[in-house]
Amino acid sequence: MSGHSKWSKIKREKQVKDKQKGNLFSKLSRLITLAVGEGGGIKDPENNIKLRLALEKAKNFNLPKVNIERAIEKGIGPDRLQLKEMIFEAFAPGGISIIITATSDNVNRTISEVRNVVEAQGGKIGEKGSVLYLFKKCGLATFEISKVDESAVFSFADKIASFDIDNDEKYFYVFFPYELLSKIREYLNGLTTDSIEVDYKANSLIEISNKRLADRIQNLVKTLEDLDDVQGIFTNAKNI
């Protein structure tokens, strides 16, 4: 799959190295804290869709229970950790568009870090609205092919008004309207998902045939991934 969060690729390929887990667990914990804080301190995932999605992602990555509980508590009370969700619109070399999502407790620091990485790799940060129009914010349900019946997946996709279905050798990817994210359980009918998440799907993809250019873009994405505050990266580059 291309144009999707590189985090998803890390999870699906099960290639997270031990040295990366501290960074990964920190990102997951921030998602949980942010969800609780933005949800007005609601700790029940049944009544806080953002928290439910964050917890499901945390469990997929085997975030320890103690980390989850600590992250939830950080989002509650007068001394709660103040986190802000941020979206950057950027251009990589070759005219490739990038959306970068982040959670931050220090906006100026995050802006500086993201800008420095993008510019060091030959890209630039765009103005608000310069990139987002090239993507569709939506829900993405992923199903492991070996664990589901294909007809059941297509039935689910039809019921949830999916506007695109894709697959690779391991997974089905069902893209559906963002507005239905909170109601997805009503349509699953026992289907087991590998993940349910918010996605920014590129309206069209750009083929990168020059290997040197592809390597530069991949290096930019990888360096952004290593930033503690960055949560997701979405591009309109094909096969990046």
C-alpha cells in the first residue's frame, strides 16, 4: 500500500525493533492522553471514540497495561498533560505532497523539529490548505486476508458506504466515510479487524520512477518517523 501511515506498515510487518519500542510506546501513550483530554476526561472508550481507537492501536502494538493506565491518568484532572494535535502540510522533493500529524506539549518545539527535518531533506512546509485538498480524510479498516472471508469483507464495505477497497498479499483495506468511524462496530457483524484508524487517502498517486528521488523521499519519511511528536505520515507518492 502507498499513501498510508508508515506506522501501519511497521505494525503489519511486525518489524518494530527493541530500540524503537520506547519511541513507539511514547507515541501511543500520547495518543491515549490526548484522547482523554480532548474527550473532557471521559475514560470509558465506549463513550469516547478517539480513546477507543487509541486503545485498540495500543493493544495491537502490545503497549503494557501499566503504560495505558498511566497515559489515561495524565489526561485527567487539573494537572493533566496539555497536549495539542497538530497537522503539517509539506512538500517533499519531486513535488510530492505530505501530511504529517503530531501530538505536542510544546508547539514551538514541534514546529521547529518538523520544519528542520523537512527542509534538511530538500522539502518545505506548506501553507494551511496547500496540501490537504489533495487528500480525503476518512476511516480505514484493515483485515488480515487469512483470517476473514472475502465476501464478508465486501459485504461490510457495502454496508459502511466504502468508497474504495484495496488489498495486497496480506491485507484488505476498506476506506469509508470519516463520519461513520464511531459507528463501525454496527457494521462488522463479527468480522475481526487488524486495525481501525483515521486515514488521509491521496486522491491520486504520483509514480516515482527515479530511484535517487525515491530514496530521498523515503529518507525524509523515515527521519520524520523518528521524531517523538510525529504520529502519522501520509503521502501521495506511489510505492513509497
